Amino acid sequence: MAVSASTQLGCGRDIDDVWDNIDQPPTPHERTCPFCGPARDSLLALERATSQLRVADEEDPQLQAGPQVVARILEVARSEARRSRRLPLSKPLPGQVSEELTVSEQAVAAVLRRTGDRQDGVQVRRCSVELVTEPVAPGQADDPYDGDGPGGPPDGGEAAAGGDALRVPADVRVSLRVSVAAGVSIPTLSDELRRAVMDVIDREVGMNVVRVDIVVEDVRDV
């Protein structure tokens, strides 16, 4: 552990050398040196003060991480473990060669968490995103196509402007486990959160959210 970038004592030794030996008995040089001796005493006092603060932090209940903090830390750790999982951004059209454009599940989860935490009275505990490949029941999905016509891509899958093949966003299902503040209307809050999630994933990620499952795990400040 370096105490400073480079601090030489009057005897020519670096204070880092004194620190490296702080857990051992003083060397013959340190016992007689008018520079190393006081430096060692100061470092020992610093070490004792640091140890006392560390013990106080561990024993003071007000400084202990609560269940919510621990849950968030574990969620981040799990997100790191899922970092290599990739989700396709588009569904391949018939006769179209997939461009294999993907996004990491972690990146989508980060967008979900940020969106949820911005809603008044909501704390996101856990979130996940799952690729949907089976047909979605009527009423569960929004029409992913936003071009001309009554819905769906143009007849025959014609090329979009610029000559590129029409991109159909991949369908995903989102799951959120949240904590809510006391006094809020859970149905209203859930509707607002659901709309916010669908909007932000469409706008920032470019995927089509066909379903948002919201589970309220607890109510705070009751």
C-alpha cells in the first residue's frame, strides 16, 4: 500500500518503505533514525485510528447495509454474470439474412432499472428481459409496425426508404419486481410504469415490449 506517490524522509528512505514494515518490529535503522522513528509512530497512529473506525462501522447498526441495499448489490452482481447473454434487436423477415444486430441483456436491464427508479414512489428490486418467439395473444402486444397501412409491413416485404430491408423489432417480455412507497395507488403506478417501460425500450433500445409483468414485493414506510 502506497502512502503517497513518492515521499522521501530526511535519511533518504521513502516513507513507503516504513509503511511496508509497519506490521513488523522496527529495524535497527528505524530504532535509531530521527526521521524513520517519528514517521513510524505517525503511521502506527494512523493504522490504529483506521482500525477503530472500521470496527465502529461494522458494529454500528445505523451504518449496516439494509436488505434493500444488499438486494441491489446482488442484482448488480447477477447482471454482471449475465453480461455475455445477447438479445437480437430484430426479427428476420422471410428471405432476409439476419444482420445479427444484438444488445446485451445487461444493457436493457440497466435501461429498465433507470426508468423504474425515476417513477415517484418506486424502487426497482429486480428486473429481467426475455425474448419472445411464440405468438402473443390478442390484446397483449402492440403493433410493432408504425408505417403506412392498417398494420404490419407493406405487402411483399418491400424495401424501406434507402433500399434497406424493413426492420421488424424483436419482441420481448419484461419482468419487474418493485418496492413501492405507502400511500400510492398501486394500479395507477403500475399502469404508468408499464407505459414508461414500453416507451423507453422502444425509443432507446429499439425492441418491441409485448408484455410487462410487475410484481410489488413490499410497501415501504408502512
